[in-house]
Amino acid sequence: MEPLHLPELVALGIVQGVAEWLPVSSEGMIMLVLLNVFGTDVASAFSYAVFLHLGTMLAVLVKFRRHIVQIIAERSASLRIIAIATIFTAFTALPLMLVVKNVEGQLANLVIGALLIVTGLFLRIPREGYRAFGEMSNLESAALGIAQGFAILPGISRSGTTVSYLLLRKIREEDALRLSFLVSIPATAGAVVIGGVPESISVTSALIVLATTFVTGYLMIDVLLRVARSVGFSAFCIIFGSVAVIFTLISM
């Protein structure tokens, strides 16, 4: 793969910084852009998609730093839930990472499009909550981790999947959104460590794309959280995924 130029890196950082907070797959968006616009191979596209999450993870750490310090200091129920969810995320995501890296050619576009449609359909499930997340059992925390683990598949929205699961378990919406962000931190850190830095990117380029992702993500998080609460993204996922599938079938 040829190294990406500065405008391309900035564009990817902006896409990641915006899409990460929405119940759509930022990983799927990044891979579709890299595969179809920049002409990268699947393994490189997946590597970039994982690496870019480091920027938005840093934005979450800064944005929720007080919550994180409080959770660690008080050893609250949140810490138990996050720990259990992280363990089960790893068990689910690690084997799926190997599968994604070995998907080749036009099949990748079909998989991404189909999984975006799945995300859209899943978001249509009626959701209503009234429990505090501290009341979640260990089994529910494990299931949350498994749900998050499947989001390693490009096209499956991590935030959409985890928030929908929590709302289906009747967790209050505000708590569901906050917990979804918190459980993403160790999972993202682990994925970046395992995935590493894309081979074709220089240190300078890596810093540029991470800075772009961080700044965009931090500035947009409040705005997009409000949007996510009031606007349905189900139709967007289904339409975008359908377009990807149709155009892939036509080009095969």
C-alpha cells in the first residue's frame, strides 16, 4: 500500500472523530473509504480502522477523566462491570480479528454492507430503560462484553450495539451512553496494542492523523451525543449498507 497523503489522513481523522460517537460503524466507514476511494488492501484498511480508534479513545479519556478517576478511587460497580465486559470482549474479538484480516477482495465490501444493514435493523428494536447500570449482574456484564466484541467486525457499530443492549436490559439512557463509552477504553487500547501501527504510516503521519481524530472527536462528542439521543440512525445504516452491497454486486 502507498503511504496516504496529508489531506487523506486528515479526512480519515475527521470521519473517525465524527462517526465514533454515532450508532453507526466508524470502522466500517473508514474501511469503505480506504477500500473504494484510496484503493488499499483489506489488511491495511483494517489496520488503519483499528489504529484511528486510538485518537477517539484519548478524547474519551480526556472528556470523562473525572468519571474515570472517581470509578477507580471508589471501586464502584462500574469498575466491576468494565472489568468483566473487557474480559469477554477480548474472548470474542480476538478470533474475529483474524477472520477480518483474511477477508479479501470484493467480499469485504459485501460483508461491510451486510453488517451495516444488520446494525440498522438492530437499532429498530424498541428500547426503554429505567434501571441504574450499577444493578447489572455479572452475567449481564459478560453479555455486554460479548456484544462489544462483535463490533470488531467492520459494519457492526460498537456504540450502537452496546447502547442497544443496555437499553434492552432496561438501563437508563444516560447511564447506557456513559457506560458504552467507558467500556470502550480498555477494549480500544487492547485492539490498538494487538493491531499495532499501520506499516505504511510514518511517525509524523501517525501523529497528524491521531491529532486530527482527537480534536474532531473531542469537539464533536457533546453535539453528537445529543444527536444520537434524538435522531434515528437505523435508516442511515440500512441505506448505506444496501448501497455498498448493490454496487459491490454490480462490480463483481
